[in-house]
Amino acid sequence: MARAAGAACAFGVAVLAAALVAAGGTGGAPLPTGPVLVTPGQETHSVIAVGDVRVDGVARGSVKTLRGDITVTGRVRGDVRAPDGRVVLSRSARIDGDVVSLRPIRNPPGAVIGGTVRRASPRPSDAGGSSDSNADAVMFGGLLLALFVLAARARARRRVHKVTRTPISTARRPRARRPPAERVAMRLGALIMAGGVSIAVCITALVPGVQSLASSEKFDGKLPPLRRLSQRTTVVAADGSPLGVLGDVDREAVELTDVPKVLIHAVIATEDRTFYSNSGVDPGGLTRAFVENATSGDIQQGGSTISQQVVKNRILKPSRGDVRRKIKEIVLAYRLNQQYSKKQILQEYLNTVYFGQGAYGVQSAAERFFRKPLAELDIADSALLAGLIAEPEGANPFTHPDRAKARRDEVLQLEVGQHKITRAEAAAAGQQPLPTVPPPAERRPENYFVDEVQRRLLADPRLGATDEERRDRLLRGGLRIETTLDPAAQFEAQEAVNAGVAGRQPFTGALVAMDPATGAVKAMVGGEDYEESQYNIATREPGRQPGSTWKVVTLAAALEAGYSPDDTVDGTSPCTVRAAGTGADTTDNAEGGGGTLTLRAATEESVNCAFARLIESLGPARAVDMAHRLGIVQDVPAFLSITLGTREATPLEMTTVTSTLAAGGIRRDPVFVSKITAPDGQVVLDATNTPGQRVVDAGVAACETDMLRGVVTNGTGTAAQPAEHTVAGKTGTTDEKTDAWFLGYTPQLATVVWYGASTGRVPGAGFGGQTPAAIWKSFMDAQLAGQPDLPFAPPAGPCAAPGEAITPGGREPGPPPALPAPPPEPPPPPAADAAPQPGGHGAKGKKG
């Protein structure tokens, strides 16, 4: 009878303890009192306080204060709520959620609010009390009675010890025993009285919560959908190899089958040991947590199951715990188990949970804490991660190694107690060192290519209509971005640049290689080292003066206007040219040449005065139009000097120009991203097979290519000639040799190299036919090795036109260019019978 009564009473107490926890009796530590400050550079989770709060850093959840104001100059990824005060934002503030304020908020221009802004209703005074406070008082009384019953019951039960490394003696000292009848009577009476009173108090305590639930919560029998997880975006090369990771939240969802068993065992042993058997709520676990927390005076255990934690993090909004929220959490956890399998719930949990150090989900945690793939986690790694779930900051191995090791040992002992690992395995795991190298604070680009991909996509309307929509999709959407980068080409490009600039500080180089048939950027070097400087010389506008490489633009415009490679032009230096509305411009020849020569020869020798007189004859407006058609996207002034490359351009723009000529006059804009896929497999963007646009007649492009071949075979670019392939190209050098360029192409690859100082215009870079040509040749030799020598289209169109004279007014018929004088004929041989004369040979041996 005593045993039956004790069991019944214990059951009643368990119900009471569960009700108390469900009602919020063990909801957490007291709220901090203000002022609360999140300093610049600091990251924290949700902030709930009493008093003023200031966020200068990053809050990953919501920020709420009672009886205070909230000032935000940094970033809040949830809601900002000041129901008793005011929200004050700075120009740099960014709020992802809603803003609720009793008084009008201060919202200056520049501040970003992702949700709605609304005024809070004044709350009634708490002086008269409330049903919640009455319920709390009743529940506290129930707590005292529950503790009494639990203590009485514990005296009648066999003591159970936690598993530790040192065996604990369970021997009891003998004590005087009362007669059996007396013992039974006393226990029965005490337990019946306490149990009855406890159950009565429990029912009384639950009444306010049930009434509150019935009056303010509408449970319609449906489980709300789980909120979408914010996930990092993965960037891969053309062959699928990883290039980088982008994201505000470092999380990558995985399938449960990808999670090692040792980690699953550690998490379940620590967080919810009845996970596979409970229905979403574990009354026994709630009771144990309640007793442990009540007897220790602190929150030592959590009463929430894994299902409840999924509900809290994926269905309910972050807020301060109360009776209604806790009851709703329990109801939804039960429904979650009705609609989801245990495997599905566990998978969602492992992908949701936060481990600290910016790691969300098990995949990110394995990479950020241990720098290894998820599948390679061992028992020690898994125990450390499982312990971090409850204490992501307090048990951080990088900041609190002692606590981290102690927490790992606790998890190992829990696994031993639940027969998931042996004592020997636990002992061995406990001896493993903790990780010591903290991960980077954020997931940012680590190379020039990924940095350029992020920059372009944040401005791409295909990812969203607004900046915030694009940022959310790119940095929190879990996208897979397939790029055009060829890892082998990128390696060869970097090697060529590094070898070309070695020992030549402060000079460095940039290179862009593009496929003319698709526009795909195969390789890009934005500088010598991304870690030292994130400034991408290859793409950042305005770029650098391209020097004589710009002559390919003027030449294309001239050929399109009917000029011929055989036209003659005056290359005499110095020269002064004029055009209507632009005034006069004077220049001289920097790379040799001069006199009257053909346009073909002026191109091969890069004669400045010849091209100055060509643009004077042609008109700068035509050159400007051609520049934009070929691929220059920046504004270009219609000045005569642009033919000498005085207007800045980026290496990427010049590569587009080069690629257009290589493709026979069809322009394909640079493509960095070939395809983007969402986590559900939906294709967000597909740039494969993007058609080009014909911007130059094929005959004009073929004729110019034929002229540029001469630059490499017998002009200023001979240092760039590959051993086994036919190429076309052009050198470029600016005043004082501050910037040197070489652009060149084959039918299958267009490449541009820039060489100079990254800090600005520093004399000493040399000519384009020197270091840039050598870098270009080194890269192209490696890229073209084993590929066929594809022929260019035969010259046609302008190349078949007869030559005329280029004058300031256009082309005019003129005499053919003067041919060089023939060498003098040798003197006739002396006659066989003639005698030599003194002082010379033959008849003219006489001195004069």
C-alpha cells in the first residue's frame, strides 16, 4: 500500500513539476538591468533587459527592453521593441525585423528597417496585480509543496549517482528503524496529505494559464510551417571545386545521413535522452530539470526537448518566456511529432542549433571549430560540440578552455551512462587537445574572383528588386553559385604574374582571360596578393590609362569608316592636331617611327603622331562610339587624346574589347557566374548559352586582326609571340612609363595584362612590349599547350580597299607612299688585262 501510495504521489508531483516548467517557472535567469551595451565589433544573441540598451555591434536575434530606450547604430537581425520607451536609430543602423516603440522613433535618412514600424500601446499599471502574477504566486506555493514531496520520496528510494570517473561509495551507516507498522502509517499519511495538496495546488496553478490560453491563443489544430533557415552561399569553380563561401550566417543545411553517428549520440545524450520515445515533451525531463535547478539555486538543466527547441527556434518568435508561450511551445512540440518523423525533427534541429563562434548547424560547426569535414568528427569533437549547445559562449574552447574541457567531460560521462561509448573511449577522448585557432568572424571573400562575384550579384536585379532583397538572397539564401573560373587557368595566370613582378616592388600586375565564344572569364588576377590588398585592379573603375592599346579602338572605327591598311599617314613627331570643339593637342612618338608610312606600319610600330592625325581625320566621336560598342562601359570624352589612351579603362573592359575582335566582331559581356541554384533545386539564374551581339562587321574585325598580327610578328610586341600559335596583339605604354599593357588573342582565348604600381602612377614600369608581353606569353603558352593552332578569318573588306592619303579632312587620293631608295649598285669588275692603279682598285683608284 505504501509503495502504491508513494507511486501515485510521485506521479502527481511529476505532473506538478511539468506544469510549473511549462508555465514558465524555470524560464531562465533574471533579466539584466540596463544600461546594456553591445560594443562595436561585438556579436551577441537576442537581448532582453530592463532599462536602456545600446547596440553598436551586431545582435543576431531581437532586442527588447522593459522600461527603457533602445539606441541602435549597428545591426539587429531581429525585431527591436521598446514597449515602454523609445527606439533611436543612427544613419548606419540596420534592422532586419520590426520596430515597436511607445514613443515616436528617431529614424534618420540612411537607416534601414526591413520590417514594419509601429507604435506600442501603453501597458496597464502592474500595481493592481494580474492573473499571471497570481498564477506565479500560486505556482511558487506549489513549488514548496512539490519539493517537500520529492524530498520525502527520495528518502524512500535507492540513491542513484551520476557516472563519474571515480566510483562513489553507496554504503549507508546503520540507523535505528521504526516498527514496520509505524513506518507505513507515517509514510502513507504524509504522502497522501502532501500528494493531495500538491495536486490541488497544481490544478489551481494551471487555471490562470489555461484561461489565458483559451482567451488569447487560437489553436486551430494546424502546425505553422517551419521558418526558412538562413544559410550561407557556396561559390564553386567551373569544375565544381570550392572557391569560397558568402554569408551573414555561416550555416549549410545537410541531410541526417551526412551526420556521423558519434555526433548524433552525443547530442541526444546531452539534450534529450528520451528523444526517440517521447511525444515532443518529456515530463520526466521537465521534473529532473526542475528539481536540479531548484536545489542548485541556478539553471543547471534545461527542460526543453529537441522538439521544443525546434519549435522555439523555427516557429515561435523570440520573446521573453511566459505562461502562454510555454504552453503553446508544448502544444506545438506535440503536433510537430505528429506531422514530422523523428529523423526529420533531428535533421532540422542539427541544422538549426547555434554552437557559438558564428557557427550555425553541425556542418558549419565542424568547419569553424575543427577545420575538418563533418564526416571526420570523432568522439571528442562530437562531445565538445554537444556541450556547446547549452553554453555556446561559456564553454567556448577559444575563450574558456577550462570550462570547455569540463563540459566535454560531462558529455562523455553522459554517453557512458547511456551506453553510447565505453569508459575507455571516454577516457581517450578526454585526453585529446581542444581546438586553439579561432575561425574568422564572418564569411567573406578570400580571393579577387569571389569578391567580384559578390559585388556583381549584389547589384544584379535578377536576385531582387532592392538592395536588401538581393543581400538577403545572396548572403542568407543558401545559394549554390557556379562560376566560369577555370582553376588550372587561374593557377597559371597567378604564376605568370608572380614570376613577372618578382623583385620589382612597388610594381605589380593584373590579368584577365576571357573565352570569346561565351564571354566566360576563365582567369583573373586583381593584384599580387588579395590578403594584403582587396583592391581589384582588374575590375575597379576607373582603372588605369591604357596607353597605345586604345589604338585598337581608333583603328576599328577607321576601318569601319572605309579607311584602308594601305592608307598613308604622316607620322612625323612632334605633331599638333585639332578638332572642332576640342581645341589643339600636341604629342610626340614614344615608341619610334616617323615620316610618311602606311596605316599598317603605323600600327605595327605604334606611331603616336600617325594615330593622332588619324583621329583628327576620323573625328573623335566615331572612336567614342566604337569604344562603347566594343566593350568600354565608362564614359569616354570625345577628345583627340583618347586615341593615345589618356582616358582610364579597366583591364576587364580592355579584355572585352579584345574578346570582341577575337570573336569576329560579336561582343559578349564578361560572364563570371554561369548558374545559380537555390537550396530546393530551383534555378535562380542561368547565363549559359547567352547570345552575343554583333557590334562590328566581320570583315572589319578580320582586317584589324590581320593588322594586329603584324604587331607580334615584326612590331612592338614580338616578345609575346608564342612558339606554336598564331596570335594578334597590341602593346601600350603611358607617359613616363607608369602603366604598361599588352592585349592579345587567338580565336579561343583573349587575354589582357597590365603592369604598374598599385598605389598610383609611379614611373619605371617600362614598355608594354617588355614585362606585360612576357607575362602574357607565359600564360598563353601554358593555356594553349596541346590545343590546335586555329586560324583567324582571312582578311577582307577594308583590307581589299586601295590606299589613299589620310588628311585632316578625311581620305583623299594621293601618291603612293615613297619607296625606300634602292642600295647603290656595286662598281663593275675591272677588266682582265687592266693593271691596278696606285691608291685604289681598278680605274678609280686615284685619290682625289
